[in-house]
Amino acid sequence: MKDKENEEEHKKLMEKIVEIEEKLYETIKGEAPYVNRVLEILHNLKDKENDKFKNDIINGTIKPEDLCTMDANEMLDKSKQQEREKEKKQKVEEISSDWQEKHGDVTEGVYKCNKCGKKKTVQRELQTRSADEPMTVFITCVECKNTWKI
């Protein structure tokens, strides 16, 4: 009885795979875009932490035509989407702070570094608390890269 159930499940899965492949081929023109989409789907199907994606495809919640237009982020589990968004935000902040250090207005004499005693600093403001609270000022010493906040 178990073999019969496995055989039926395998048959349904193969039918779903053929249906997906046909829609992808029909919708996505060009070798590179087609291959890239197939690789994105396969990557997400193989991800052990993304079983919901696989189950949604098998159950029909995600239709083959949806897979043609979904971006890679939409294929991820919600927790992974949030994790990626957090990482993206951190990287943007890092890039922003690096840019300010290199290209920002370097003030001399406004703040004194506690570490090296120099007065050449760059400052930036970030909203770290709720909107009704004042912004936090981050100061970075250009000489020794020491950072503090006020």
C-alpha cells in the first residue's frame, strides 16, 4: 500500500514538474534568462529551510505561471526574507558611513577624540529610536577611526 502511495505522489510531482517546465519555456524567452530562472527555482527547492516553497508548489498554492514572474526573494521563507532585508539595511548603513568618512564634511575642532586626542572628525545622524525621539549623532575620528555617539 505504501509503494502505491509513493508511486502516486511521485506521478503527481512529475506532472507538476513538466507543467512548470512548459510554462517557463513558454514564458521566458532566451537561453540565459531561462537557465537563470530554472537555477533560482532549483536552489530554493533544494534549500532544507525552505520546505514551504516546495509544499506550495506541490499543493498548487504557487502556480507554474507564478514561478515565471516571481523574483528570487519572493521564493524565500518569510524569516529568510526578513534576514536578507536586515543584512541589506546593514550594508547600506556601512556604505553610507564609509562614504561620509571619505567624502563627508570633515569638521576640525568641533569634537575631540577620546582615544587619540585629535579634533578631525566626521559626524552623521541616524534615527535609532522612535520618530518622536531626537536623532543619534555618531562621530568618527578621521585619524584613528574611533566612533562614539552623543
